[in-house]
Amino acid sequence: MSTIEIKNLGKKFLRSGSSEDTAVTAIESLDLRIQDGEFFTLVGPSGCGKSTLLDILAGLAAPTSGEVLVDGEPVSGPSLERSVVFQQYALFPWLTAVANVEVGLESQARRGRGLDKSGRRIRANEYLRLVGLQGVEDKYPHELSGGMRQRVAIARALAHEPKVLLMDEPFAALDAQTREQLQDLLLDIWNRTRTTIVFITHGIEEAVYLGQRVAVMSSKPGRIKEIINIELDGRHSVDDIRSTPQFSDYRHRIWTLLHESAPSAGNSPVSRKSLVSPGVPA
Ligand code: ADP
Ligand code: MG
């Protein structure tokens, strides 16, 4: 569990061989504080800077301006305390499921902070069980379905018990039913561990279903447009929540915010009227 402070963050990408004038501003003056143990989701249109932000939080990319503090310490590079799960199953194809989970534990062990070999095997198996993968420990990624591979990726991210879990559209490549299963699995894990989670998605329903707060991003440049507290009574079952009026209200509010921030051509007040899509109340 950890508090994340994002202060006046900016990120520009320079087009190679050109001057700063033609830089792409992916993120501009972004301020955000994510609480210890929070499940925070971030939704925004394609290209608005979500992955750029996540990469900076992970320490995989450096900001052009501003800074990110985790528990008061500036992020200056990748750390096992901040695990990342990407959309594509970043598993090693030549390693079994259990060996893929052990990879992170091994690098921890090399730094003298980890478990011995048998401890690592036990821990990896524990986390494969946690994500519902007992029985497939010795299978290779190509022998697993997409949903199972993403479960392995989640087990790997969690096995070394990071303070922060960073997820970049982790379920976007899965079919709807598998996606809903993994959403519930993730909520279940979060309820048990209270790991701080930053979850990026372009799915409005997914953002509302998972997040305690949903940040809506606008694009060009990427900024936080609004943050919405999600309060849904009685999380009984998937169907219950998603069919409540409150859920529809949140969904509609976020949908509206996203369409207000649609870039260029579709952004005039006149053409915006034509953006009402079927199934979403106008
Ligand atoms: P999202 O994840 O929300 O779809 P990204 O963070 O990937 O958006 O991209 C934000 C903006 O930054 C886009 O305009 C994209 O083209 C640009 N961008 C991202 N990565 C690079 C890069 N390595 N070089 C140049 N431009 C980039
Ligand atoms: Mg992205």
C-alpha cells in the first residue's frame, strides 16, 4: 500500500530531428493524489496519454516536467514495489506458468531480499492458486487461453507483494465474459490485499465497476478533466450493480465528459449533438 503524488506532471515527445515547436504534448500540468490502498481507475480516449502516465508512474519513462512521489520518495526508475500489468500478456514463452511467476521473485532474491528456491516455488504456486490457476502450473503460455495468460501475468505482478499495482488496459484483449471474470477476481484480490491499484481503461463500465474513484482524462494535451467518486450500494453480483440506476448515472456522466473532450472536428457544439450513441441516454 502506498500513496502516489503526481505534481505538475508534463511529458512531451519530440519528433526526431525537429525542434521543440513540433513536439507532441502527451501530458500537461497534471496533478493527482492517489490514496494508500485505493482502487483508482483512469478512463480516457485513445491517445490521451494514459499509457504515458502509467509508464511514468512505473518509472519506465521520465517526465519532461514535474514529478511523481511514492510515499514521499521520487520515482526515478522501475522498482519491484510498483508492478505493471500490460494489455498484452508479457510472459516468457519458453517458461512454464509457475516459472513465469518466479521470475520477479528471482530478481528480488538476487538483491538479497527474497526467498530461497523452494520458498519461491511455494510463493509462485500460492499466487497461481489465488488467480484460479491450480493445475496448470507446468503449462507453457502457448498452451493457455488469453484469460489464463493474463491471470499468470497478474499472479506474477502480485507474487512479490508490491506496494502498487499499475495496470494498463489489462483486460482489453479478452472476450467480454473472461473480462468480467477477471474484473471480479481483481476486486476480490484488492479486497483481500488492499494494494494500491491504478487501473487504466477505455471502458467506461469497467472504470465505474472497479474504481473507488474514476479520473476522466481529456486529450491533446492529456489532463485530468474530472474525478468522480463512485458510491455503489451493495456489491452483490455483477448483474445487480451494472443494472442499478446509480451505475447508469455514473456511466452517462462519464460518457458525457468524454464526448465533451472529443478532439477537433467533433468538438463544436453543433456537431456534438450528433454524437449521441444508441443505448446511452441523451
Ligand atoms: P493512450 O495510452 O491514452 O492511448 P499514449 O500515452 O500512448 O495514449 O499516447 C499519448 C500521446 O503521446 C499520443 O499522441 C501518442 O501518439 C504520443 N506518444 C506516445 N508515445 C510516444 C513516443 N514514444 N514517441 C512519440 N509520441 C508518442
Ligand atoms: Mg495506451
